[in-house]
Amino acid sequence: MKRPWALPLVPLYGAVVAVKNGLVRPKRLRGRVVSVGSLSAGGAGKTPVVMLVVEMLRSAGYAVDVLSRGYGRTGVGVERVDPEGDAGEFGDEPMLMARRLGVPVWVGGSRFEAGLAGEASFTGDGPLVHVLDDGFQHRKLGRDVDVVLLTRTDLEDSLLPAGDLREGLGALGRADVVVLREEEAEGLRGYVPAGKAVWVVRRGISFAEKVPGRAMVFCGIGRPEGFLAMLASAGISGVGVVRFRDHHRYGMGDVARLVAAAREAGADGFVTTAKDGVKLTGEMRERLGEIGPVVVAELGVELVEGGVGDLVRRLVLPDGPTARGAVTS
């Protein structure tokens, strides 16, 4: 989303980013760290790639946990996500990952402290690898591998606050692996710096139950157009769409709005994303059920180019504070 009125502020934002890049000295955990991030502030599809990386590392024999900020959570300090708990306390994406992956997910404003908590509770025999969620701009924690998503929208966007880019294309020089969507890969390869590993992923959508024939679609995600396009490719157009802001925290007022919109459109149920689904309480689902079932669309990715070797080769680095210039505390 471009905000032309904010263009005069872009040079100031860029200067602040440059200072942060030059001054912050990251702290290093005992375990290796693989970061998954993007150039944009939201909507690039990081969460499915985080889950893909976790599964790749587990298949290679590593024990894995996830470190996340837990954007918008009500909890404080460092917490391990309870998969049976409240998404509002831990954040929607951490809750989704905890439920889907079955690995420890730690949330905290300090990802370093979250990693220390993960290491303190780790009882396994093998090496522990931390997967840092949305970590490309998190300079305070040293990492061994940076996996960065690049999308066509990034090429057309502007830096914050005029657009949604946290950094420009030049930041890809810090990446180890650049992830491209299959449908965009041919046009984006030329923007990937030489020497970087390239992953091409195929996005997919699935449903645990039959989608109502006249579904009302709702979501609170970045770049919802991508989700709607995936629904359309699956033959689901819906009778209407209700959009909320990214990371929206649902209340009964929102549910009443959805029920009213569904009745007006003659809907017989709902479709939403897994990220939104984890935030719906039992009471909310019961109220929505007056219209029909709430079907959750599971968004996932599969690797069609690249492999786990791109991670493993880069995880074998010298021990100690010299790795990636990090310092210990």
C-alpha cells in the first residue's frame, strides 16, 4: 500500500535503518539460528515458509524451536506458547505455528532472551536450531542463515512510511537464501544477487471440510488479495468479503458484523485463514454457526527448487563470537 503523502519522510526512515545496521552488535545463542524474513512489513507469506524450514530441519535430524515477537500479544516477557491457550496472549502466528508444528514456540520482545529460555528447557541430545520468525530486520540476535522472501509486490512498493518496505532490494546482499514464488520466479531471478541460493516455492490451499456453496469470506492479513486469488484458483469466489487489518483481534462486535453481512448476502457459512481461525473463541464460532460452518483455509508451500542442503551447509560455522561478527553476553 503506497502512501504518497509520506514520501518526504522516506529519506529519514532510510537513514535510521542505515544507522541501525551499522551500530547494533548482535548477541549469539549457543544453538544455531535460521532467520526467515522479508523486505516488506507484512503479507509476503513468511509463516508458511517458517513452517517449511522447521520441517526441513527436522527431516535433517535437528531439534528445532521457533522464536517469535508475538506481534500484538497481551502477554508480557518471554513465554512458551500453549497450543491450547489463547491466541490473544501469545499472538496469532505463534499460536498457529505451535498448533501445526508440534515444536516449542517462544515469544518475547527480546528474541535473544526467548532463545535462552528455549535452550534452558531443551533436554534433547542432538543440536538445537532456532528458527527466527520475521527476523531479517531483527539485528539484536545473531543468525547463521538468513532466508528472505522476495515478491513482485516488493519491486513496486516504497520504503516505509510511504509504502510497506522495511528495506530496499539492496538488503538482499545480506541474505543467504532468497525465496521466490513459482508464478513469479522467472521475472524475479534477475534481482537476486550473485552467489545466493534460490528457493522456488509453490503455494497451495486446502480445506479440512467441505466449503459452503455460498460462503462469506473474511480475513485480517497483510495483502489479502493473494488469499482471495488462491481461493479463486480453488473455485471459491464467495458471496462477499469482509476485510480486517492485519493481526486484527476479533471481538463479538466483529462477529455480529460478519453475521449481519452474511445474512444480507444470503451466505450459508464462512471461509477464513488459519491465522484468523486461531483467534476465534468457542463463543464466536457458536455465533457464526447460526449462519453455517466456519471453514478454515490452510495455506502452505512446497519446495520445487532448492533443498535442505542450502541450510545445513551454512549451519556448519566456527563456534564462538567470531561467527558473523556476533558477541555473546
